[in-house]
Amino acid sequence: MQRYTRRQLLAGGAAVGVAGLSGCSAPVNPSGQQRTPTENETGSAPKETPESDDDVEIDQSELDPVDVRGAMYIPSRAYNTYQMWGDYDPDVIERDLGYASNLELNSLRTWLSFELWEEDEEDHEGALDHFLETADDYGIRPIIGLFEGVGRKPTRENLTDTDPRTATGVYSPGDEVLNNPSKWDGPRHFVKWFMDRYRDDDRMLAIEAMNEPGWWENKKRFTEAMFGVMGNHRGDVPLTVGSTSLANNVDYMDWGSDVVQFHYNFPSTHDQYRDLLGQAVSIERASSQPVYLTEWQRIRSGRGFASAIEGDEWQPNYSSVAPIVHQSGVGNYFWSLMVKPAYVPAQRKLGVISGVFHEDGSVWSLDDARSLKAMSGDDSFDAEERREWPEFAEEAEKAFRG
């Protein structure tokens, strides 16, 4: 398989501009707030955000189907992957993946839990086998990630927190391991365990080393080392890294990544998205490697992932972006399949909720569901529409939305 070189990636324009710098772990300043990357980090001086354009009008029925149509997936009541796999319920998984099939999705993206695996390797493996079997039954090939670069510290309190006001994703592994190479044998064993069992498993679309190591030097060092273990045990399943932006892939291609990822959750304007997707299409056309937008959500008026929100911007609105994504033809994964409070602390504090399906199969927005399904070539979809916070998350709604 031909791999993208650093020179090719730069020639494709992926390392210029800040349009793609809207993942979950964009650089932050010492106070914890997101900051605009510097010229040294992006390869060019930051560009001004253009003024917002009018709502885009694209007839999706005239567009070709998108080959890879996916969603981020963690069950509604799991706030991190430790809970997803530790409280694994086969009935919930089968129900939820059925909902994904109703949208004609053919992929999902999620992560394992190193912390849970250390506690109970056998149970984690059994749950993963059921997940892959169920996904295969529905014609869904997931991207499975091994480590997570986003969220709170993986303390016992944070791993098991189920209070919707405070429970969020957790990064993995914890700082004691992440920052100490002498303690990387455990993670290496985890990677080897996974690769020995699943490296040739064609039920998966790709294996992801870590989600969003981004510009964090400690996470990049760790991820590079773990990617090396993956590479040494490489099989038929492509390898990748969850990338905050197209620019980060300059490093990942040097490691041997087979798939280019990028995230852009909250663009300010449609033009920003057109420009970014144009870069992605150019890169994909210039090489044999697939390029996937593996996190996206909606148009939002702010200037960054953690910027203030206005009006109804706290709720899902996939139909504000889906036509442009569909028109580009880029394989993509919206955040998220199930309706639930935001995954990361910055968005939780803003009172953001995401998702398409409630647990009973009703949807937050029929417009969203139909616009997403339209990427398959068929926008027909009927269900009850209910723009209400789930009952289990009412305390978060009261706390953050009033």
C-alpha cells in the first residue's frame, strides 16, 4: 500500500491554515482554555475566520452515496469507554447498532479501555468479540481505537462517575504511565494482545492507536511508541491515529499510518467546511490512502471548540453540515449516534447535548436523521421526533441549561 509522505501531505495543503484545528484536544494555554495554534504549529500564520455565509442549499438526492458513513458510538448511559465495556450489555449494543443500520450507516468509531483490560482481560475480550459480531451482522465495520487522548484523568472516581453533571470521557493511560517510558510495558502488552487477536479481522475498517494525541509532546511520544508495536505486528487491517487536524498527519504518516483522519466538530461557516473538505479530497486523490472526517457535528457561530455558544447551538444540528459533507464524498463519522450529554468537559460545561437516537428509537431531529441517511442514497426515514433531554440526564439539563 502506498503511504503518504511528509512532502506529499504538505503539497496537498494539509499543514496550512487553522480550519482543521477543531478537534477535542486543540492546544490550550496554561489556564486550560483553547488557543489558536501558532505559525510554528500549523506551518503558516493563522488565517482570519471568514464571516458566516448563508445556509447552504444542496439537493442530497442528486448526490452519489458516500462510501463510508459512520458515527461515534458510546452507549447512552456510558460516559467513557471504561463504563462502556465494564457495564457491557449485549441487548443495548444490539439495539443501538440496529438504530445505526436504520440510518444505513456502515461504520462506527469507538475505543477500548486499557484500564478495564488491566482489571479483566477476559471480560473485555468477550465484550469486544460480541460487539464485532453484532456489527458484522448489521454490515457495520468499525474503527476500533486502543487509547484515548481526551478527557479527564483516569482516576477511579472519574472512571466510575455517572453523575451527568460531572461524568465525562477520560484519557488513557494516566499520567503516571503516559509520562514515564519505563512504565510502558503494560500498554505495549495491551497493544500486542489486541494485534495478535485482531490484526487480520476483516470485520474492522481500521485500528486506531490513540484518539487525538494532537500537539501534546508526551502523548505524541507515547502514541508513536505504541504505533511502533502495532506496526511490528501489522496484519491486513489498516492502522491509523485519531487526528485533531489534517496537519497532525504529517507525523502519523512518518510512523506508517495507512489512513488519514481529521476532526472538525464546530465550523463557524459553511465556507470553512468547503475549504477543509477540499483539502481532504485533494489528499485522497493524490494517494491511495483513504481520508476520513472522523468527528463532526454542526455549524456554530464561535471561533473554536470551547468558545461560547449562542441561541440553540447547544443542541444537535447535523443537517447544517451534512449536505456539504455529502457533496464532498469524504468518508465521515458524526458525533454521536446516541443522544447524550457532551463527552468532553469543555462542552459539558456549555450545556451541549449531541446525538440522533434516544434509547427508545425516537430521534432528536427528523431533519438530522434524514440528512444523515441521505448519504446512503436514500433519505426516507420515519420515527417519533422528541427534542428532549433524556430522563437520566435531567440533572445536567437543570445545571447547565436552567
